[in-house]
Amino acid sequence: MSITTCKICCQVTHWSWTEAFDKFGFCDGDGLVMTEHVAQALRKKGYAVTTEPWGCHNVVITSIKSKKAKDVIPALTNLGYDDPLHYLPKRVIKLLDEAFPEDGKVLP
């Protein structure tokens, strides 16, 4: 899990990039929400990423389009509920694993 220290409360939070795809991720949005950090890592690699608020406080990645404008999230995915490790292409999983390594520190 990646490690981030909140700028506001100084609490250390352990989190996984998979939470950016989970409706209940980041303590259902009550914790330090890092969805935009995950989206930005994908954007830096050329993907067009859409994030949307889900519920009253969480934000989830709902689309990742390649340079060819093809969404890499399959159409039949139950967004917010299915495990991204089961539906994302291996190249995207590898990119995110490298961007957010186990015990890696991520600035908020």
C-alpha cells in the first residue's frame, strides 16, 4: 500500500490505487481521497481519464481512454464494485503498480 500523510490532520494513511475504482474506497470517501492522483498518473502516460463523484463524498475513475480513444474499462464492468485487477489490462495495472508501489510515499 502507498503511504500519504494528510496535509490537514498530519495522519499517515495507507492506501491502494485500486481504491480509486471502488465506490467504497478511501473509507467510503471519508478518508484521504487519492483518486485524482491515480488519474493523473494515467494522464501522464497519455490516457484520457474521467473521474466522477459517487454518492455524497467519494470520487471514482469511470473511464480510461487510450490514445486511440478506446476505453480500456470493459463495457460490462460494474463500475465502483468490480475489482480493477480483474478487468483492467495488464499494462495499466503494471503502470499503476509502478506509480504507487508497496510502501511508496505519495505526496498529497
